[in-house]
Amino acid sequence: MTATVPPLSESTLPAEPEAQPARKSAGHVIVDSLVAHGVTRSYVVPGESFLDVLDGLHGSPIETVVCRHEGGAAYMAEADGKMNQVPGIAMVTRGPGAANAHVGLHTAWQDSTPMVLFVGLIPFAHRDREAFQEFDIKSWFDTGAKRVMVLDHAERASELVAEAMFAATSGRPGPVVVGLPEDIIQQEIDAAIHPKIPVANGGMTVNDWKALKGALLEAEKPLFVVGGNDWTQEGTVALTKWLEEHHIPAAAEWRCEGTIPFGSPSYVGPIGYGRPKPTYNLLEETDLLVFVGTVPGDVITDGFLVRQDWAKKNFLVTIDPSLRGRSGPVSYQIVAKPDVFVRDLVRMELPAREEWAEWTQRMRSEQEKFATLPSATPTDGQARMDTLMAHLVPTLPEDAMVTLGAGEHTNWAHRYFPTQRYASMISARNGSMGYSIPSAIAASLAYPGRRVVTIAGDGEFLMNGQELATAAQYGATPLVIVMDNQEYGTIRSHQERQYPRRISGTQLRNPDFALMAQAFGGFGVRVERDADVPAALSAALRAIDEDGTFALVHLIVEQRVKAY
């Protein structure tokens, strides 16, 4: 007798195995988390301590820029954080690599730049045994970073990335350090991505709005000072329009020009070390100072000397409630990021007062005279920065960018370079040398269609000039001006004031930087006579535009010649 087999139904079909969650190594999850946070580029000096993260970067949407020194990588990441709304990312190895990257971390700390430094560490199992290149990451970085975190539990990899990105951008922006033990990042974990943590932007309350409006209505000589890295181009355009409509002037924080366009009738120049004469007395003369995106710190106040009278009226607009770095009086604080403050400010209707227009025009006229280009006619003598700037500036498009390190050579850019939009001047406001070349590379990679110019001193250039190899490898095309006066000029100036005619420890003997540029695969030209400046500059710009390479002009100038 044949048995009858019942037909198959859903209830009798064998159950399908439940789908298992995707699993990846913690290092690969870190990369996926960075992608989810909008990271498009990382600056790396490789090390065996974070090979699994490097493997995760292979084939990912993130471009891996391999640098020649950890200091250069950290500077590039810091510059990237200044230019964009996403923190800059650097990756280095333990011990010596971490030590070399510290200079970029200090720049990010003092310049309030969002940046995350990933540091490969010894295996967890080797900790506290004086293993090869072991160091205490928290002791090293705790006083110079907003947070220092170590991935001791692999399953928290994506969470730590989200926390790091949040910490770098929330409140006053700054650097965050994340330690990655070599064995932990190799462990396989659930590949789920931790969501982004929203950042509070603050804003003006009704009381804030009334207080500021009342102060403006009472002021005869109001002045805005704008700075920091926490802006967008849209916010700067809106603020500029409002200032111009109300005939209110604005000065730029030192090495932060471009937030108010160079050509705006409201822009009255930079304020900071070596400030030009037109803005020297502004802080004392104005009866209402409104700082937006920055605070009156050491540099702006000439070493905590200017604007210290507590009877003065200062409004401070910053998302940092602690007012870290602030000097002098605080009449009112508005806790807001610049863009949100501007969103609320532009709704404020004020009369366009005649005394405001006269005050602004007086300072604007001084700025225009200060920024008037020198003669383009070369002299019969040695090469001059004045001649170079007179020929360079007329060639610059509206969106040209300039990057700077530290030294007296930067003053030619402060005086003449037409910074017409936000993030058109990328510089190290902590006075860090060696920043010019890495920041120019980062700017050129971020904005390949824009003219990027960097002005470097001879001493400053050699601190990271080897990163021109990185420029050649990744197609960065900055114009590099090396002003060679055979000395550490800024230090010599201080020396002459305190120890006149006793030159010690400031003089340099330099190689041929043009030949260096050529050896790295770019264009290089050495200029000793002023008559040769125009042709050399034209050849350098032609090399960039036609050959798609970086170009370097090695300008041999006299000592003790200054921009102002």
C-alpha cells in the first residue's frame, strides 16, 4: 500500500536560516564610519600598528593621501578641517609617529580647527611592558586635545568614530585623538554603523537680540571683528550684505582674512601681530566691539594690553560658553555658531546712520591706501616681493586662495592678497612654521579648479618642503613663492629690538629651492634680479595651467625688507 504524501505548504517548508548581521573587522568598520560622516580624504603616514585600517581604506571612497612626514600629514588634515564642514583626518603610527604629528595637533588646538588624529598603538596584550614604540597616549595628548580616546573594545569602533567627530565639531571646535591598538582593530565585529551625533548650533534668544540691538543703537563707532573656522560661505555673504547695508565696518582676525571680502566697502583690514597702521588703534577707538566666531585673545590685544578697560563695551558671539582664550571686558555673550548668529542678525532693522557711514568710510579709505599695489616696474637691483605681488595679484581669479605658515613673509599676503570669499586664506594662527606647503597641497586637492598660492619663508619652507613629493604624487598644483632672505626674519626683528646689532642664531645658508622643486617633479625657477621677476612668474603660472604641475619661484631678496 502506497503512503499518501501531503502537498507542501508554507507551514511544512523547512525554515530558512535567519540572516546573520554583516561582520567586519573593527578597522574596516572605522573606515565605513568615516565614510558615513562625510570624510572624503585622509592624510596618512603608514605604520604596522594600523594596517587593518589601511586595508579598510583600500577601495573605499576615501582618498588616502600618503605623506612624507607625520607633521606634514597633520598640517594637511588641520588645513582640511579649516576649509570644510567635516573634521580633517590624519592617521599616524605609535611613538615617534605620534610625536611628529603633535605640531599639527597644537595648531588645531589654538586655531580651533576640527580635526581627528588616529594613532596606531601597540597590541592591547603588550601594554605597560615597555613594548616597541609604546607610549602613554593620554598623558601625551590630554592637555592639547579636546578628547583622547582609546579603542579597548572592538565592538565600540563605530561609536568611538561618532564620538570623536562630534567632539571635534561641538562647542569650540578642536582636535581629538583616537588610539587604535593593533590587535583590537583586527577583531571581527557587527558592521552596523553608529549614527552621527547632532551638534548644537546655539542662536540668539529674544534677550540677546534686544541687547545687541540696543547696544548698536547707542554706538557711534561700532566695529565687528570676524574670525575662526566655523563659518560657511553663505553665512559670510549674508553678514557682508547686512554690514554694507548699515554702513558698519568689520576687521579680520589675524591670518583669517576673507570672511568679509577684501573688496567690501565694510572691510577695514586685519587685526593682530604686526597689524597695519590703519587698524592699530581701532580696538581702543570703537565704542562697541562685536566679535563673531572668535574672542579678543592674546594676538588681537597685543599680549593682553589693548582693550582691557572693563568700562569698554564688548559683545562676544561664540559657541564656546567658557570663552577660553578671552581677554578684557565682556559686556554680553551670545552663545551661537557664526552662521546661526548671522541668520538672526539679518532680521534686525537698524537705521543707516550718517556717523556710521563716515566712520566706516574713514577706515575703509585707510585700508584701500594700505592695500594699493606697489609699482609693477622692476628696479635695477635685487629681486623684491613688492614687484612679485604687483604682477601676481592682477592675475588672480575671484576665488583664489593663499596659504601661509609663520614669519614676516606672510605680511605681503596680509597687505595685498585679495581674499574675496570664506576660506581663501588658510594659515596657522598659532605661529607654527612648516605649514605653508602642506596646507597648499590640502587646498589644491580640495579645490582642484582654484588658483592656490602659498608664500613661504626660506626657513619655514625647509621644515616641510619634502611634501612637494606628495604634491607631485597626487596632482596638487599650488604656486609656491619662497621668499629667501637667508634668515629667520621674525626672530631677527625681535632680536634687533632687544639685543641690537648682536645677531645670533638667526642666519641661514640655503640650497637652490628651484632645483629642489624640479627634483620633486615640478617647475622651479630661481630669481635674483628684480628685472627677472615678471618673466619668472609668468613661466610658473604657465607651468601650472598648461603642464598641470606645481610651480616654485625661488626669490632671493635683501634682508630686513618688510611689507610694512
